[in-house]
Amino acid sequence: MEKWLKAPNPAKTQHLDLMMDLAVVFSSLNVVALVGLLYMYARIVLRSRALYPAGMMIFAVLLLLQNILTAYSYLAMTTLFGDAVLPYLASISILEFGGLVTLTRLSL
């Protein structure tokens, strides 16, 4: 029972707060990258009427909505996430950002 009554380790709490902050920051950066991609694909569609960029616009909109919801849920439900899951949430957001940067670079 004493295990449950111990005070939290401040260093561990600070580390977990950093992980949640990283997840929120990179989810927000994903939103910015997706808005840029959406703008780029919309310009291509308006100029060429091509179907592939139109499909990529749908993909970007859906991923944009998912990232907005993710960033909001990270902020609104921070206290509900367990300590063990925070590094995974941050990693997912960071990896997704890397993928979006690569997609943006390839689309230019």
C-alpha cells in the first residue's frame, strides 16, 4: 500500500510533461504542414483539373481533421493519459511530422 502513497518523482513528472508537450507541439506542426499541402494541392487542381492532386486533397483534409482532433485531445485529456503511453504519443506525432515534411518536399 505504501507504493501507492509515495509522492511522485519531480524529475519523472517533468520528463512526462515534456513528452506531452512534444506530442502537442508536433501535432500542431502537423496541422500547419497539412494546411500547406492542402493549399499546394488545391492550386494544382485548379490549374490542371488532375484527379491525383484532388485525391491528395481529400487525404490531406482527413489527416488534417485527425491531427486537429489529436492536438485537442492531448490538451483536453492530458491527465487521463497513463505515464507509459506518453513516449509513444510523442513518437507518433514526431514520425508523422517527418512523413509530412517528406511528402511536402516530394510534392514541390
